[in-house]
Amino acid sequence: MISALALNGSAYSEVDLAGGGIRMENISVEKSERTLFVKMDIDVSGLKVKSNQEVWMRPSLTSVDDTLRLPSVMLAGRNRYFQAGRHGVASDSILLYRAGNQTVIPYNAVVSYEEWMESATLSVDRELRGCCSSGIDRSSDLLATLDFRPRVYETAMVYATPAVETVKTREVSGQAYIDFPVNRTEIYPDYRRNPVELDKIRRTIDVIRNDSDTRITSLSIKGYASPEGSYANNERLAKGRTDALAGYVDGLYEFPSGLISTSWEAEDWDGLRKYVEGSGLEGRDGILAIIDSSLAPDARERKLKTSYPGQYKFLLENVYSGLRHSDYRVEYVIRSYTDVDEIASVMRTSPQKLSLHELFVLAQSLEPGSDAYNEVFEVAVRMYPDSELANLNAASTALLRRDTAAAARYLSRAGDSPQATYTRGVCAAIDGDHDTAQRLLTSAQAAGVAEAAAALAELERVSR
């Protein structure tokens, strides 16, 4: 059952009818899906009605284009009461009472609910009639203003302002699998799959180097050998091959001295462990125990080879070649953007070049809730999926669209700031979980979120 808002914004009201002597109390208008219930107590204790007089009270519901008259109440003096009885006045639409017999008349009307009643007014016309039903006095009074419009929860969203990145440093990384002749460290660019692997590195560098908005600040290369053979020889190979790759890259571009840095790891046991752990190899746990043991690398490999010869052969033929790789990382800086038109243009073509703050500046220039506004925050969270701030702002934008499912996904990565608590409260309120919303919004208010007070007041409104 849903209650309407009545006069003075309450579900119940008291009204003294013009002319005096009659007081409408406990006015209530409620509805179910298809039915409207109008209830009130008509206090006539202060009304004096002569024997040949009658007082009519005719409640009605009215909107701009529609009116529905509810059953009328006729309160008659002694003579008029008996006369009305003889003429059969009392009916479903006229409720007949004798003046002086009771002080409070309980009034109940049940009618079919129609859409136009959503914001109708409930009024009552009062008329005092004398002998021969001649009119003596009449008045009309407003009892209630109905409000059965859907209780849509609406409140302000909060957005976190990203910090300005003074220097926008980014990086891109990858792995290359350079083929070397056995026990050699020289690079042969056309050897086996080397054209493809070397091209991966060149393309990574060229994309950054050929962009006028970016500048490469460092290039690091780390080489790995597999556990096959002696540790000493593998260390020689890892170092020599890494230096060879660094020299090859430096020869292509002639980078400033010191821009390229190198490191190496003689045997990639971590890579081997990762493969074995995710495999279905027989004896997997025993193999992992050997890999994790404190044995020296050469002793570890011998034990693996002797304890699990079949598995070792499989790893040697199918896995070890992938453990000989060169990991590279290119670090670079991107210039800053301040003009919103330029930021919008960059977002369309290269959104990865924008900082969260630059995207926020663009959003501030757009109409909140517009498609363009929403898109900016969606781009921001795609570019920075691990940022709590980006997820919080994306959640707020989703709630502007009343997309609580998307908002909940973002809020799962938005952290536990007071603003995130507030936004979770708003999400719960829109979803209709008012108890959770009350708890979260109250917590946000206590934590200093200024918008929480209005959000709680709105929650109270829709909860009536």
C-alpha cells in the first residue's frame, strides 16, 4: 500500500471546513495497484444543525481534466432526517446521518485507481440547506494534494578530482625470442625467426620515437637463458646475448649515451616454475619441489633430470626454448595538454596519451550527464582500470544513467574513501535497498561528505 502526500506534506492532515463546526481529521489517501482508498474522520461535535436543516459534504478528486465525485455525507436535523428516510435518500453515493447522534463520522471510500489521480487534489464541498432544501451557506476546502508519482531517487553525484601529473611518464614492455647459434652470442638479424622478433622491438620503439608529443627517456633490456647446461656458461650466454641485443638496437637509433641499460639472469627458473605449476605434468608437485629447493642451479637441474627423466625431456624439447628470451621496457614522457579541444581530439585518436586530470578537465567543459560527458569517464576507466579514482568517477557517471549494475562493477575497484562510501549508498538507494543506503550515507556524512545530508533527505522522501 502506498500513501499519498497530503496537505502540508504529510500523509495525514487536519482541516477545519470553512463556516466552522466541522473538522476533517486523520485524512489518509492510499493506493494499491488498482484501487484508491480515501479515509478520514469527520468531527461534527462542534456543529449545530436545526431540525429542518441539513449539511452536505461532497468530497471529490480533481485534476486538470478529470473529476471524480466520492460518496457524499448528508448530516440532517431531526425533521430532515426522517423526511430523507421516507424518500430513500440514503444510498451507496449518499451516506445519511442524523445530527446529534454522533460526534465523529468515519468516512471510507474505495474507488478504482486511474492514472490521472497520480497528482490529483482531494477537496470537499460543504453546503448548509434550510427548509425545502434552500441553500443557506456553502464553501469548498482543499483536504490533500496527492502525489503517487514514482518515487525516483535523485541526488548529487560526487567526483574525485585527479592530481595534476607534472611529468607524464609511461612505459611499454614486451618479450623478444632471439635465436642464437648454439653457445654463440652474436646476433644474426636474418637467422631463423629473428626478423620477426627484432621487428617487434623496432616497432615498439618507432611508435614512440615518431610521435612528436613523446620523448623516450630510457630503454632497458634483460636477457635470460634456460637452465640447460652449466650455470656458468648460461650466465655467459645471458650477459653476452643481452649486450649483443643492446648493441644492435643502439646501432639502429644512436640513442644518447646511457639511455640503454642492461641486466641478465643466467637461468629463468621462475619461468620454468610458472609453466610447470599450470601444467598437467605427471609428478608436477615433485618437480615443483625440486625447482623450489635450495640446491645450487646445476645440482637442481641434475636432480630434475635424474628424478623425472621423461618430464625433463619434454620440458627440454618444448619449454626450454621459451625460457631464452629478452625482456625489454621503453620508458617515455608525454607532453601535457591544456586546451579542451586538443584534449578531445587526442582522446579520439590516442587516449593513452592523456592523464586522468586532462580527461577530467575535458569532462568539466561538457554538460553533466550528456553522452559526451559520460564517454570521457568511460575512456578514463579503460585507460586506468586499476585507478580507484577513475573507477569512482565512472561509477558516478553510471549512476547518472541509473545503470546500477555497471556502477557496482566500478565500485568494486573504487576503494574505501568516504566518496566511495557515499556513491555505494546512492547506488543502493537507486536499487531500492534503503536500509543499506541509510547506513552507507550516514557513514559518508560522518566522514565529511557534504552531499550526504541532502542524499539522506532524499532517501527519506522516497521511503515514505
